[in-house]
Amino acid sequence: MNGDILFLAHRLPFPPDRGDKIRSHHVLKALAQIAPVHVGCLAEDAKDAAHKGELAAIATSHCMPRRSKQLALAGIEALGRGEPVSFSAFRSKQLHDWVKVTLAERNIRAIYVFSGQMAQYVPEDWKRRLIVDLVDVDSAKFEAYAAQGSGLRGWIDAREGKLLRAIESELAKRADATLLVSEAEANLLRERAPGSRNIRALRNGIDCTQFDPDAATPASQLSDDGPHYVFTGQMDYAPNVTAVARMAKQIMPRVRKELPQARFHIVGRAPTGEVLKLDGLNGTTVVGEVPDTRPWLVGANAVVAPLTLARGVQNKVLEAMSMAKPVVASPEAATGIDARNHEDILVAADDATFAAHLLQLHDDPAKAAKLGEAARNFVKTEMSWPAMLADLPTLLGLADGGARDAA
């Protein structure tokens, strides 16, 4: 590629241990195989500093200021500027200055913006290649929050959704390509952004070498009588909180009516107070943050994803499938994964069906094993990261689709 790439991400792409960071991590690695990459991102906390060396090893240059602005202050700034709160929250003068210098001193051929709020760092007069990876249609997510909420919280979410919708539409018109994590998300943005240039799906993949059932031993907490059902995810993320509450309060009572010994384990960092209150309810255990989710996945009898609000492809579902586990998921959680219902995955539209699937898996271990094996075969064949990212050179304007010269 004749020129370098500027990669802007709202979070450090290391370690790849949550949905957005998994995607940005693999995209960055693929970009670095194409051309020298300069990375601008924000650090969430002091833990991110421990991974700065990994960023330095892959980036030709980088800037990673700490995101320390309190949300309340970001909200006040956003009101004064007439902008989304998320834009104010991820604004950094240090990063703005670094981008300006990098564009002036380096031969940047293309800018890859990961997450819409990072588009604020792209100069208005930028005329070369611009790729915007929105991942999800965030405006639709906030509109859904607003519809479910009320009072001040509902007003804030409605305002965020309205402002983000206008920005997403403008970005889709400006960018050479606007990427979404699934065809469903891409179609949604096409409807909301008439006159856009090139909206397309770039699906998430899965590292089947890392998520290999032979590479982990079951967590000791799963050694007693089960069945054991596991949910993994960031536990201060509202859709995940709603999902585990649904599982503990509505689905588990149906399961435990037939299987009193059934257990449900919530695995993930930063559980909210609402999540912590579920501990002990209907066989529920709040595990919290763990260094590695694979022992919990491999030891589960089934992995559950009862999300009622989900945007894009759920990495938690792909990880469980790669670990050869039977997965029972809501239609929302299964969106963007072209797995076959009843062959690679079980999709349940309501609580009764969800519980029935779990009971059937317990009653038929052979079926459960077959479903898990089919799930792993599906993701290995259809959803590897190299396959998902094969079009990146073309998106970046490389006619030959070539890669960076290793020399």
C-alpha cells in the first residue's frame, strides 16, 4: 500500500476481552499486515497501561491518553455543544493534537475510524480514503433505551439517539465505506441514511485456536451436580443486565421445577448492584470477573444468551459455539450468525421455549453433544477472522488486494 493507515478507536484494542475490543483488536492486526499503522485510542483505566507495550509492538506510532472525564461533566459539555454525550466523553485535546501532527508529518493514505464517536478526530477537509466502522447502529440502541425508560433517563437516551442518528447518516454519506457487524445492522442504517455511499456488513469472527475445548479444563465450581448454565459478558452493560435478570427470575424457575439442582452462573466483570442481588436466587451464582472465561464455557452443560436487546453479532455466542457448547439464544442474540436452528444452535423466542430447550438438552446428552460439535464446526468453517477480514485491502482502495511487504 502506498502510504500509511491512521486507526482511531475509542478503546485500547488490547486485551481482546470484550465485544468491541475483540473486533478492534483483530481489525488492527489485519491492517498492520497491509501497511504501517498509527493508532490513536483512549485508555479506560490504569490497567490499560499494562498493555501499552502490545500496542507499541504493532503500531508504527501511537497516542493513548487516559479517558478521565466524569460522565456528568461530559453531559454538561454535550448540552452546551449540542452534541451526543458519547462525543464529549471521548474527546481528548491530546489526541486531537496528535492526529493533527500525524496527518501533517506522515503519509497517511487512509483513516479507519472504529466507533462513531471517533469520527470527531477526522478533519473536515480530509479528502483521502475514509473507512468508518460503526459496528452497530448506536442511535437505534439509545432509541430502544428511551422507549423502555422514563423521566430524565428516558429524555437523555432519546436525545442521544436523535443526535447520533443524524451523525451516523452524515458519516455514511461522507465515508468511502461504512461498516456494520451484520447485514441486519447494515440494512437498518441504509434505511436511516438515504443517499449514503457504501454501507456494508463486516461480520465478527472467532479465534477457534484460542477458543478450543481441548485448551481448557472445567472450572472447579462446575464439578458438582448440575446442570450448569453459564452466561458471559460485561455485567455493567444494560442489555446483559436485563438478560441475566430474565434468566434468573423468569427462565430458571421453569427449569428448576423439573430440575431442582439446576444452576445458573453469571460470569463477567463489573456486575452492577442489580446483578449482585440475583446471587442465590433460583440457583443463580454471580461469579464476577474471571481471568479466563474458557473454563466456565467448557464446563457448562449449556451456554445461554437470553438477550432482549442486542445489536450486531454477539461474541459471547461465537465463543461458546467455538468451545463446542450447546447454545440456547434469543432471536436477538442469534442475529447476524447464520447458524441453523436446531442443528448448530437453539433459538428460543420466549421463556417457556427457552426452558424447554434446556430441559431437552439435559434429557438427551447425545443431542447436546451433537449440537455442540456442529456449533464448533460451523464457526471454524464459516466465521474465522481471516475469512471475515479478507476484504479489508479492497476497502482500503488496494486494487490488487495485496498485503504489506514483509521486508
